[in-house]
Amino acid sequence: MKLSSRSGRHAAKIELQMTSMIDVVFLLLIFFMVTSSFRETERELDPAVKIERQSGAQAADLAPTIIRIVRSGGGDFVYQLGGRELRDQAELTQVLSQLENQAEGAFVRAADDAPLDMAMSAIQAAKSARYRTVTYQPPDA
Amino acid sequence: MRLARPRENRLEVNMTPMIDIVFLLIIFFMTVNQISDQTNEPLELSKQPGSQDQSQGAMTINIDAAGQIVVAGETLSVIDLAAAVSGEVERANNDPAAVTVIVRADRRGDCRSFNQVVGILARLDVSRVRFAVESSP
């Protein structure tokens, strides 16, 4: 007895039309490659925030570092660290790294008319110098 | 004489997966655009490496170069912002420590509005404050 086989002529031919799919996938790939080069990744700085209070004097052997952004005698803004005036972020990072009070933390205070970019640079410099806590302290209104 | 019937060349273009993907893409970009428009204003952020990747915040406060405070597409005064932050704290069961606020400030501006915003957050005991920066490529 001859049985009809399942395979062969009578089997349903399954065809997957992949061309259009591949077209779209390549299009997507190109799109994401192009757009990703234009968009820059956003990251974060995570300082603590605190309001400046004049009465809050701290009694400690090692005082925390206070970075002020103030107008210098020449009219432009500088980073003021103790009695020193520093002009750029790299210099500030270098000086902060040489200090030994990283465990005490750092405070950043920027005057209202100071450029915002300098405030961010000061926080980043303190973070890069491995200060345990970095606190941004706006002047009390 | 019987001639052989010429074989038909049937050209089939399967459009189904193409249409599926195109619709999926349209929905995806519409959704993403809506979300990004609601929270993030197009600002020029400070170019810094930052200390961590951006996390999801309960509230995003944008400060443009002119010092205007924009939250979810609406320009707010300092008083309105204080009310909005208080609302967020109330929604978090009056626990300011549970509220994460992302401050996105334009690097071309000054610190006036920024100091006001940080002052409000500090007064309301919102301690989880993150400043957005743009990592250079």
C-alpha cells in the first residue's frame, strides 16, 4: 500500500519575506547611529544643599573647605579658597586635591551674579578632589 | 498542438511587518517626545563629567539662561515653585527625604534664580537634589 507522504509536493511552503523587515531594521540602525552622535548624555552632580546661616560657626580641628565664587578686583569672577584666588577649574581641582581635609567636606557658595557654570565647576572640582560631602550653600536671602 | 502554459511570475511584496514596525515607531517617538517635552527644556547645561548617571526624579526644575524657572512646560514664579515643591512633599507622605529633585540650569545664566531655587529646596528640607550636567563626548 502506498501512503501519501507529508513531505514533498503537498507540503505547504512557508515563505518568510524578510526583505522589507531588513530594510527597516537597517534604516533604524542608521537613524539611531546618527541621532546618538548629536545627543550628549546627561549626568548628575549630587551635592547636599543647605542654607547659609551666619551663626552656624563650626568648631573642629580641621575646618571644611569653603569655595566662594566672588568678583575679583579686576571685575571678573574667581574661585576664592581661603586667601587664594584661582581662575580656572583645573587649578582649583589641583589645589583642593593637595588639601587634607577631604573628610570634613567642602562648601560651595556662589554670589547671585556669579556665572552658573562656575558654581557647577566648583562642585565638580570638589567631587574630583574626593571630598566626602560637597554642599552647595546659596547666600541667605 | 497543445502549448505549455507560460509560468506566471507572481511578485509578492509582504507589507505586514513593514507596517507593523512603522506604526510601532510612530507610537514610540510620539510618546518619547511627549515625555521629554513635559520635563526637560532644551537648555545648554554645564559641561562636566558629573558624579553619577541621571536618575529618575519626582520633579525636574529647569532654569533657562534668562533665569526663568520652568517646571513641566510652565513658567513659575519663586512663590509658585515653593508651592509646587510643597505639593510634591505632601504627595510623598510629607517626607521631604523621599523627594528627588533634578535642577537643570542653563550654563549661560547667572546664579540668582539657581540660588533661589536651591534656597527653597533647602528650606523645605528636600535634601535629594541633583544638578544636571552634560558629559562631554
